[in-house]
Amino acid sequence: MQIEANQTGCPACGSSALMLFPVFHHMICAYVGPEYDFTPNIAGYTCPKCCRDIVSADPACEIVGTSARCTRCWVEMVVSPACAPAGL
């Protein structure tokens, strides 16, 4: 399911209780997933696929988008990037 960047309600249940999370791409193993898939540790995170540590500002990990999760019905959504104004 996909929502617009300015959408504040869950399209599945209508709740306004959406939580936003960055989507990480771990380039070492090609895993792509929301922040909550990665286990927090002292240095940063641990990748759920390859179990390697990802430290803060690690060049092998990038944020590639945003996901949302409804706290009422737990539906997960991809958030469309905000469109740049015309002429930019």
C-alpha cells in the first residue's frame, strides 16, 4: 500500500496514528527495509539479513525512502516522496 507524503490517516482503518520510519538499504548484502527491521545496538544497528553491524554514517548503508505503519491496525505503507515544485 502506498500513501502520499502529506497524508496523515491510515487508508485501511482511518486512524490518524501513523508512525513514520526511514527505509534503509544495506549495500553489503542488498537488504532494504524499514528501520524497525534493523536491531538497534550501541554503535547503530545490526542488519537483519547478514547480521553485520552498521555504524552511524556508515557509507555502506543509505536511507532510500520512508515507510509508515498504523499503530491501530498495523498496516504497513510506503510513503511517496514529496514532489518538488515545478521549475526546480
